[in-house]
Amino acid sequence: MKDEETNYRPHSGSDPSGISYAENARRDGITKGARTTAIISVLILLAAGVVAWLLFNRYQDKQLALMDSERSSYNEMLSVRDSTLNDWLQTFTQIENELNAIKQKENLITFSNSDSQEFTSTRKEQILQDIKSISMQLDENRKKLASLSSQLKNSGREIKGLQEMIAGLESRIQEHQTEIAVLSKTVSEKDIEIDELNILAADLKATVTEKEEEINLRTAEMNKAYLASGSSRDLREMGIVTRDGGFLGLGRTESLVNDIADSLFAQIDITELKYIPVNSRDAKLVTEHPTESYQFIRESDDKIAHIEIKDPEEFWKITRYAVVELKK
């Protein structure tokens, strides 16, 4: 190693330009290194700036989306608030109109104590009916106001105008209830006997029961239909269907016999019958029904289980008779 160092050591008598060249090379290396370092630093700064810009844009997008969501939520809250206020105002107006009507009814209920007019049962009944009607209306309005007051309280808002309206209407209802109490007392003083009220209630109950029975009978009649099924021979022998048309016995079709007796059929309720049992290899409807209102449901390839009535209203629209011809 010492020999190699000796060999590379410049001689004192060598050319000084060699030393200058080495020095220049060293300086060039330092300059290039500094330049490279500067370029890398600039690139790093640019990359950091791009990343920061991207992160800022992403954050800004999130903030904008959040602001849009909050704006939509706020607009929805405003819409709900406006709708609620409109409902409240409509209810207030309705209650006020009903109270005005009640006042007119109260003015019509008058008693004449100075004349000798007989206080007939008819007049008593009319007064009692009026008082009952007014009491029911007052009770309904009181419940509406209580509901509105509860809604206003639960909403967390303090709207002075609405609170004053509620208080004013509650005061009017209380005044009317006091007046009704006075009228009821006056009726009692006119010697209206309690048994007349009981008779009236019994009559009303009997009327309601009678009307309910009538409605039930009419409903049952409206929902009544007739069903029959069997082979072609069975249906003909029962006198339900007949064969018409054709030539030399061919091409004849079954149709329902005119003026047929309902007793030959099973009576059903069209609101309850959803399926017509078949349990046969094949079947067809002799009576006319819209094809889209029913469907043959097969249990297997060689057997129909039942007919499903998909649309009862359409199925029974043409006729209230259903005749199914079964083919064993």
C-alpha cells in the first residue's frame, strides 16, 4: 500500500495544471451535488404542495357536502314547521266556526216561564237533543285544543300568538260549557223525568240495532253468489247446464239453464271464497268470467288442485253463478 501511495504521489517537479484540474473537478462535483439537492428539495416541496392541495380540496368537498346536507335538513324542518302551523291554524279556524255555530244553537234553546205554554214531551226531547249535540261538539273541540296545546308544547317552540289563540278558545269553550250546565239545570227544573230519557235512549238503541241488522242483511245479499261443480253429465242431470249448438252431436257447448233454481247451488260469500276446489284431471268454467280474474292451479301435471280467484270483484262482475265442469 505504501508503494502504491508513493506511485500516485505527485512529484515536486510535475506540472501544476494537474492540481488545478483536480480542484476544478472537485468544485464541479460540489456544485452538481448542490444543484441536485436543490432540485430534489423543490420537487419535494411541489409534491407536498400537491398533496396539501388535494387534501384541502377533499376537506372542502366534505364541508360543502355537509353544508348541503344541513341546508336540506333545515329546509325540510322549515317545510314541516310551515305545514304544522297551517294545520294548527286550520284547526283553530274550524273550532272557532263551530263555537259560533254552538252559540247560535244556544240562542235557539229558550224557555218561556211567563206564559202558560205546555212543556210537551216533544219540546223536551228537542231541547235534550240540542243540549246533547252541543255538549258533544264542545267535548270534541276541547280535545282538539288539548291536542294542539300538547303538540305546541312538545315542539319546543313558544309562539305567543298561538298560545293566546288556544287560551282564548279554551275560555270560550268553558263559557259554553257553563251555559250548557245552566240549560241542563233549567231542563231539570222543568220536571223532565228520567224515565223519558231512558225511553229515548232505548228507542235510539233499538233503532241502531235495527239499522245494523238491515245493513248486515243487505251486505250479505250483496255478497251472495252460487257455486256448482261436477262432470258434464252430472251438471246436465241436475238441470244446471244444457248443450246448445253443434252439428250432428259435434261442437256442442254447455251453457247455464235459464230460470235455474238457486237451491241447486251451494251458496257462498264472494268476500270469503278465494279458491274453488277442483281435484280433477281437467276442468273448465261453464259460466262466463274474465280470464284475468282467475287461475287454474295444478297440483301436478295430471291434476288441477283448485281455481284461484285473483280478483273477486272482476270474477263475479258478469254473473253471480259459477259452474265448474270437471273431467275425471
